[in-house]
Amino acid sequence: MDIISEVFEPTPENQRPYRNALGSFSTGVTVITTMTDTGPVGMTANSFASVSLEPPMVLWCPAKTSDRLEAFAPAQHYAIHVLRHDQHALALEFARRADAFDLVDRQDGANGAPIFDDCLARFECTTAATHDAGDHVIMVGNVTHVLLNTGAPLIFAQRDYGTFAQGI
């Protein structure tokens, strides 16, 4: 197999190859939800990571250009739903519209954030901190409740969705 290398500086004119390089790192896919004065809001995100086991903390990073940042930035509570391999359509729908709750059996979580059980894992969070980070905001949450189901994760890499190939 021939390996083609490209070395470049991550400047604005090299944004596409930079994004392609970042896309080489596979991530899981999540739906983040919160409650606003006008009702529940959700969005698909792949910028999710564990921060700390003690205390239990996670982070995610919405883009400042997102029309849903206005709902999440002041939120004191939100829920992060890790999607299963068969929830590609759900990920796409929450990416398209903030009110895709008609596709899930929505309930109110312990802290009031909208939640659904049909996912691989769920983390109910209380906002611990937010940090400015270039064109994104880092939202750090204290995890207050967790749901863990069985199954395989939905994966996002190289601008496409897939599943985890086992046995490699």
C-alpha cells in the first residue's frame, strides 16, 4: 500500500485538510439535550470526552456558530446520550433540528434535563464550568446520574458514520 503524506500548517486556507486530519480520529456520536424556557432542545455532537473519574466529570464542545449554543451556554443541567450503532438516523435528525424529540420516548431527568433511555449510555450533568476555546466553547459537567445499556457504539470518522469493527 502506498502511503501519501501531506505536511501543512493549519492556516485558514488549509482548513479542509486540517479538518480531514482531525477526522482521522474516530469518535462516538452523542445527542446532548437541555430544557429551555420554550421547551426541550437537542443537538448531535461528537466532541465528547471524559475529564475525571473523581469527581466524575465529562466535557463537550459546541461550536460558537451553532444556532443552539444560545440554549446550551446558560444551561445548568444537560444530558449526554451516547448513541448505538443502529441510531444513525437519530443522529442525523438531531443534527438537522433541535426538536427531534418525537423520535424518542422523552422523559424529564433527575435535574430536569430531557432524557431518553434508548441509547448506549447517558450522562446527566450539572454544569461545572465553561471555557472559551477558539471557535468552540468547552462545557464541563459534573456527572450526577448514569445509564448504561448494552450494544455497540455509533462511530464518526472521516466525515462518515460507521460501527466498531470487532476482532481486528
